[in-house]
Amino acid sequence: MRILLDVMGGDLPSRELVKGGVSVGRKRRIDVVFAGDPQEIGRALFDSRVKPGGQFDILPCAETIRMEDAPVKAVREKKGSSLVLGLNALREGHVDAFVSPGNTGAVVAGSIFILDRISEIPRPGILASLPTLTGKEILVIDVGANSDCTPEQLVHFGWMGASYARDVLGIDEPMTGLLNIGAERGKGNRLIADTFARLEAGPLPFAGNVEAHHLLIDRPVDIVVCDGFVGNVFLKAVEGGISAVTSLLKRTIRGRAIAMIGALLMSGSFARVKKSLSYRRHGGAPLLGVNGVVVIAHGRSDAVAIGSAVEVACREVEVGLIDRLARGISGWREHGH
Amino acid sequence: MRILLDVMGGDLPSRELVKGGVSVGRKRRIDVVFAGDPQEIGRALFDSRVKPGGQFDILPCAETIRMEDAPVKAVREKKGSSLVLGLNALREGHVDAFVSPGNTGAVVAGSIFILDRISEIPRPGILASLPTLTGKEILVIDVGANSDCTPEQLVHFGWMGASYARDVLGIDEPMTGLLNIGAERGKGNRLIADTFARLEAGPLPFAGNVEAHHLLIDRPVDIVVCDGFVGNVFLKAVEGGISAVTSLLKRTIRGRAIAMIGALLMSGSFARVKKSLSYRRHGGAPLLGVNGVVVIAHGRSDAVAIGSAVEVACREVEVGLIDRLARGISGWREHGH
């Protein structure tokens, strides 16, 4: 297996991402191709005592798509960027998957232009996998590919999430819920009301509305469906709530001797909590609906986080997700409306 | 000052809410009228050694609007409910404010029907005040009154939030931000793009986009504007993130002797964190844009939380919020477009 890792365009320098790629490549015994500035990658490989060529290779790129670039324009104009060259390599079959911590909008736009979509899915969706207190992950789709959605698109997100849950996570009869602001039928906006009716009439096992405050605690469903704007706010708000508690706790104990001793005795527990809820361990969001394995990593990804994003891509390649997804979607479509 | 407290329709029994009302009434030296089942309220007052009449009085009601009731229908049909009778008492000037932990949609619908709106505001908004790590609160409007909004409504929420920040919280030049999924201009959906342009061209000090993950940490603005669906998801997601950390921490230490001793030594810190982030201390969300002081409390409000909701109402009455809000909105409107 051969994974392309875009080491440009993330917040951290490419040597950090190369380090993560080499580490996961050795661990999983897979080939990793690094797309980016050849000199920087070369130096980073040298630091990791790796000779380029063979298991770890370089795709030299002269341009970078930055976080602040307008997605569609950047993809059209920066033909020599790691993002465009990397997606081309995936389309042409030189690699099995594309992983990037760069500009999310540009990854989405580039994937649609270069890879095209599968099974008449008009818009791909980004799937996030969040740790919950039950020990099992909960899937949320879409978390940022589409800011304006139709009910039909939300139904497609449900289909794709269900296929992923079944084919990658091995969940037999994955249950879908609709992210809403109340548990009762009839709550929410027009988009949600229309989507509710379609999901209810459709072939997916559907549990109705779910609310944001208990998703990480009870994990009421396997897949949560929402539009990309709401999903992205949800994700960042959860992150904000978690950081608020942990930062406040740190500030509160500062200078209080007894509390600091207490914190020391609890350090193992804190580490376990941090690890359980860390995006670094869950650092890779598949873009579903395009014709190729694309995984979007957090812009702030370090070596550990980018490694876990590469592992997400590996699992998708191993199970042959794209074919299964296409078959799954056709199946839902036939059984549906 | 005379505050009406609707003790029906919340999740907790009315005796808990009466207890909270009596306690805050004594502390703030204000009159409280309890709307609900007269026998239950009478018993609860007896338990608090209070004789009905005078400072603490009863508005007897025969009906209850429940959480699952359809708002508009419930308000139209349940004329004898604590919600309808309480809002009538406010309109007729028998009380200065109305506080309820009941069905949010019904409070919004009832307030519009019975109190009417101020200053040509087509839709009122619910304002939440959230604790942040800076020690100052951040205001978010709307957090659930309107699931489908127009850009114009979002601009009104900004005006009302700014008036509240200035007139109730005493912030001189309150700064407004737009809740979005990226900091850059041009991010987000059509509603947000249109609202951004209007806020930028309008009279309010406007800081541009803000993102959900750092609102509670940096407090980048005084007022965050969003539609009620997104605002409600935001609020519940933050709550979910906070509960996830605290629950996980509790589970992690269970059975680990050293960690439990650590937790004991840290209990003061935990209590401080809990108090800082607790909705019970920040338990009352004003409904702005209707012609009367209306405060919506959390459905799960206990005596402490309902007391803090009553205090929110007191502050609004003290500063004469409704008149100031009406003048403020007229001012923004004149200086605007």
C-alpha cells in the first residue's frame, strides 16, 4: 500500500509531518510518498535516517495552497501545488490514498475536480469520528465540506456514514440520527424537518432526532447527520468546551500547594482523559463521496496526529471502501424512495 | 419590584422552584408571584414558613403547558395555563417581569402574542450569557427562538445584544462578532455571507467572524450573533464537551486509590471550576424584542438556577431595559442603512 502525504499547507512545518509519516510507515509497513518542497522533505528524511526512494519517496512540488487561499481559485491556478499533484497521483493510480492537513475547502474542491464523484453523489461530505464515554466512536457527517445543504444531500450523508460504519468499523446495522435542537418530532428548521421525513421514509435504520449535549456521553446512535456548517460549529464547540474545562482547571490549581499535589497524584488520570478525548488520536476525517480515498487531517496536526490520519486512510484502502461505498449507495438508492 | 415566576412546566417539581423564588425574594427584597397549582405552591410556601399574600403571592392556574406541547397550539388553547396567565399579568402591569423554566417555544410564542414586539422587530431572540476564562461573560444571541432566520433578523439580534451589553452589563462600546466556521471573510453559508455584509456596513462595532472553539477561552467579542438553530447546537455542544471531560475524569479515578486521594486534595479546585462554568449560576436567558421583561430558565432548573434567572430579570427591570432597548434599536436603525 502506498499513501501520499501532503506535507505543505498545514500549520506545522513539513519536517514534523515527515516525521509522523516515516513513523507510521515503519509501524504499518506501508510506503509513504511525501508531496512538498523536495529540499525540506529531503532534510527531514535525512534526520529520520531514511534514504529517499523505495518505502519513503518524494513528490517534488513548487507551490503551496495556503489556509487563506480561496479554494476553487487555488485549485485552478496552483497546478504545481502538493494538493493538485498529489490528487493527480491518486487519480492515476500511483498511490492508494491522499492525506492532507491543508486548506479543507481546497481539498474538497480539488477532490471533486480531479477525482470526480461516485454514484451520482452531488456533494461529498467530511466524516468526523469522535471518541465517546462509551469507548466506541460516534460518526458525524458533514463537518465542513458543505455550508449550504439540501435535504437530499443530508440523506446521502446518512447513506455514506452508514456504509462507512458497516464496512470500515464493522457495525452490523448502523443506526442514524439527525442533529437537531430538540428530541421531539417537528423541532428544528425547514431543512431538518424535510430531512427527517426523508430519513424516516428511507431504507436506513433511523432513530430520529439527537441533541448535541449527549452525543459524547450516551452515544445514542452510530452516525449523526447534519449540514456542514452546523457540524463544523458542533465540532468546534465541543472542542471549546473541553479546552475551557482543562484550561480552567490548570489555572485554578496554580499556586495552591495542596491542589497541585492532588493534580500530581491525578496525573495518570488526566493523561488518560486527555488521550481519550484527543483529536491527535482521532486525527483524520475521510472525505466521502469522491472517487478515491481522501483523508483530511487537522490543520494543527503534529507527527502523532498526521500518523493517525494516515492510519485512517490505510483502513479505508484495506477494506476497499470506495467500491463498497459505491455499491452501498446504489443499494440504499434502490431500496429507497 | 414584583417578579412573576412560572413554577409549572419545568422538569423539577414546583416546590423546588418555589424554594428558589422565596430565597431570591428574601435576598433581593423583591415580591415574587408564583403562577401554578395553588395547593402545591401553598404547601411549598408553608414549608418555607411563608404566609401567601404580601411579598410572596400565588396566581392560581389550572392548566400546564408541557415540554412536548406544540408551542403555538398550546398558547392558543391553554388559556388557563401559568404561562398564559403569567404573561397576561405582565402585560397588564401587575408584575414587572415573567420568568419561566417551561417550554421555550411556548414562552416565545406566548410573549409575541400577548406582549407584542417592540420597535418593529419581527422576531425576538434568546440571549445566552456564558462564563468565559477571562472572568467576563460572553453574550450569544439567538440560542433557540428562531430556527430559520433572515440576514435582517441576525442584524437585529446584533442590535439587541449590543443594547443589552451596554445597558445591563455597562460595556461602553460593545463589539459584535458573527459565529462562523472560519475566521476569513467569505467562509460559511449564504445566510452568514449576507449578514456579514450587512453588519460590516451597519452602525455596530463589528469584529467579523468568530469561531466556536475559542469563544469561552479568549472571549474575542462581547456579543456573538447566530441563528437560533446554530446557537442552540453551539450551546448544547459546549455543555456536552464540558460534561464529557468531567464525567470521564470521575470514571477514570474510580477505584484508583492514589488518583482518588489526588481528587480529594483537588476538590476545592473542582468546585471552583464547576461553579465558574455552571449554568446554575448563569441560569436565565432573556427573550429580547418583546414588550416586557421575559427570562427563560433552563428546563432542569433547581432552586439555585431559578434564583439566578430571577436575578437576571431584576437587573433588566432595574435599568429599564425595555425602554432602553426600544430607543437603542431606533438609534441603530437611524444610523444604519
